Amino acid sequence: MRYLIISLLFIINLNADILKPTFIYKGSGGVTDLVYKDSKLYVGTADGIVNIYDTKERKLIQSIKVPNIKDFIGDEIASKIYSVDIIDNKMMIVSQGKMGYRRVHIYENNKLNKVISVQDQYTIAKAKFVDKNHLLIALLSNEVILYSLKDKKTIYRAQVSASKFSNFALNEKKDELILADESGELSLINVKDGKTIKIFKGQNVDNIFQVDFKNNIFITAGQDRRAAIYYKNSSIAYYKNASFLIYSAALSPSGKIGAYAVDENNNVVLFDTQSKSNLFTLGSHKATLTNILFIDEKELFTASDDNQINYWSL
């Protein structure tokens, strides 16, 4: 009886510590990517639409839809968006094409222009701006490409490893990226030439779903139920366990706070990356986590496979 009472008290205290969102945005469909810049939130969706929200007014201000595609039986369907990014007043959108190939559009001056088509036969998993004239592109084959928008050509195409690509993140200067794949290893890569600088391993033993890179710190979201922390300039590394597959993880801008999806109820735990102690648990996620995005040390967004984007002010 004593142990039952202790267990019940633990459950009550755990539930009491689960926070609720400060505000909830509603998107056009399942959320695939989030980008925040200048008080605007850009949300890529599985319905082929990028929703843009004014976070000061907390309202939808624009929706941009990429052209539909045809499925294998010829029916017209929405083109799932895989990646979104913003630089200056230019937006990049990676979306589904046909036969597994992807398209890249640039939205600028109220016009949507295709810069990479399915004829280029790129199986793009993710892409981000390096600067206004260059894209860093990762393929499912675990190749990275530096692409010139100005010249419309590939500057280099580098094979990272034989493992399937999972995710990458650029550093603040956008001169290095950390790349994760199904091997459980992380590759630190020079953006300028695509060469691998260093391999980080030992904390994850299976596929890594996501990775983030802030202030020379890396965090992973692992299929092995481990959220690993590595330090770029140190041999220090460790992992935190979860009770379920970890589909999403992120770091605050300073790297002092880590966040990862921790259980089958899609709760997110925030923790101090130095002391390893847990800080908050964020609830109210109704589907599998797809994105965790910090604005600063006290504010962040979380999103799932459904159309709900949660804003948190801690």
C-alpha cells in the first residue's frame, strides 16, 4: 500500500508539471517544417501550403501554395512540402514531385519560380539557404550539394557515407553543418567544399531522426530512444533516455537548453544541457512531433503531424 501511494503521488506530481501552450496556431495541414524570422512564423505543411503568421498579432497573414502534382493513377493531389527557409525577402520551398524526385521553388516579389524540377532527378530530403545565392541540399542518398541559384548549377556534390540520410543543421555562420544518418553517427562538414571535418559517434546506436546545432553543441533525436548531446570542441558527450522513439529534438540559441520528445503521449521535456536536469514538460501534442523551434531562451514553438502549432512562453 505504501508503494502504491508513492507511485500515485509521483504520477500526480508529474501531471501537475506538464505545461499547456501559451497560444495555439492552426495550419493548413500536418506540419512538416518551421522557420521563424522577424516576428513571422513560416509553416510548411503536408497539404502543399506554406502558412505565414504574424506572431505579434497572432494571426495568419498569407498562404502560399505550390502547384499540385499527379499521383501514380493520374489523380491530382497536393504536393507535400519537405523544407522551407527564408533569407531577406526570399523564400525557398522544397516539395514533392513524381517518382520520388523533389522540386525547389523560390518565392520572391509575390512570384513563385521553379529553380529545380523533377527533371533534375534530385531526391531532396532537406535544403536551406547558405546565402541569398546558394542552397545547401541533402539527398536521401546521403549526398550534400552546394547549389548556385544565380548560375543554376551544382558547385559540388559530395557523398557523406553509405548510410541513408536523416537530417542536417547549419551553424549560425552557415559555414559548417552537422549531418545525421541511419548509422547513428554525426558528420561535421565544411559547407564551402563538402568535406567531412570530424565524425561524432558513440551515443546513438541506431537511426537519428533529427539533429540541431547551436553554439557549438549538437543534440540528436534517436530511434534508440536516446537524445544525445555532443560538444564540437570537447570530448564530453552523453545521452538522455526516453520511453519512446524520439522523433524531434532542438536546442535554444545558447545551447544551454535542450528539448526532446520523450514519450508515446508526445510530451516534450526541456532540460539544462550542462547539469542534465529536467526543467519543464510541455504537453497538449495530439500527434507525433515533427518540429521543435526555439525563438530565444524563454520562447519556442512545437509542431506535430497534425495542423496544430503550439507557442510556449516559459
